[in-house]
Amino acid sequence: MGKTILALTIATTLGILAGCSGNRELIKSMGTSRNQSVFQEIDENAPPAHGYADLRVYSSLKTHKPGIYSRNDIHGTQDYLLLLNIDGHALTLKGCMSEEGSEARAMGDPEEGDGIRYQFRKRLRVKGGVHRVFAALPADGLVAEGEVIIYEGENSSLTIEPVYGSVPGKQRPGRYGLTSFRDGIKSIRLLLNGKSI
């Protein structure tokens, strides 16, 4: 029994490590466009176009300030990027940065405290239909992907949402499962018009 548990633990650990290195390779390959005709970047005042739909891409997340862990850490700098790839058409987004020292808006607010807020925004025009969407935070090796249906003539919103790490240490009753941006972003999830994909 003990050998079985040890074997499962080792297999799980190796799977996680392989997933991390696999994500780096996936991010590298998805950062290069294999197709340039999937979407067009448009401004906010662009009129509707027949056969197409407008997709607003948005992400808001918070990281620690630069230089806290090392001089080479790009969190809190302009080099912290968001990668988007739709059907092989890649786009790298730079975030609008601001220093933020917010107090808790609610008990257990994961974004409470001093840090750097990033807001990534882009408006795209895509053909109506089924699309494979890939989003990544290359600095963290995080990837989310899914399939979306975009309806011709409609406006849709794609949100890339952070999932922060768990607060370490012993927690008081009623405060289990708290997360904080200070413990890093552990994963990202995609939402189309507010629904997980």
C-alpha cells in the first residue's frame, strides 16, 4: 500500500512538472501567428461590419511590485504581458499599469494591499462562428484555452480572470481557502460574456 501511494505521488509530481515545462513550450509556439486573417484590431468607434462580430478582450489583475523577489523578476514592470491566440492568430498585449494600495473591499479580498494593477484591453473584429481561444501569462507559465461561439453581428466579451494563490500558514476558522495576489497567480480562466468556457 505504501509503495502504491509513493508511486502515485511521484507520478503526480512528474505530471505537474511536465505540465509546467509543457506550458512553456505551448506558450512559445502559440506566441507565433500561423494565421493572420482570423481577427482585426479595431478602435472603440468602429462601425459594425456585415458577417463579423466585435469581441472585447479584457483582463484586470494585480501583482507584487517590481524587485521584491529579484532584480530579474518582471512582475510589476512593462515586460509583464498577456498573450492571446485565436485560431492560430497571435496577439501580445501590454497592460495599462498603475500602482495600487487598496484596502479590503470585503473580508478576504484577494487584491487587498500594495501592488501593481494591470488592465489589458483590446477590441477585435472576428468572423462569426466557432473559434479556439488560447490565453497565457508567459511570465508565470500559465495557460487557459477553450472553444467559443461568436455570433455574427453581436458584441461579445472575453474576460481573462486571475486565480490567486492560497494564503500560506495556519488560518483562523472561517478564513480557510483565502487567496491573495501576494502569493502569485496560480491559474487563469476564460469567460465569454460572463460564463466560464
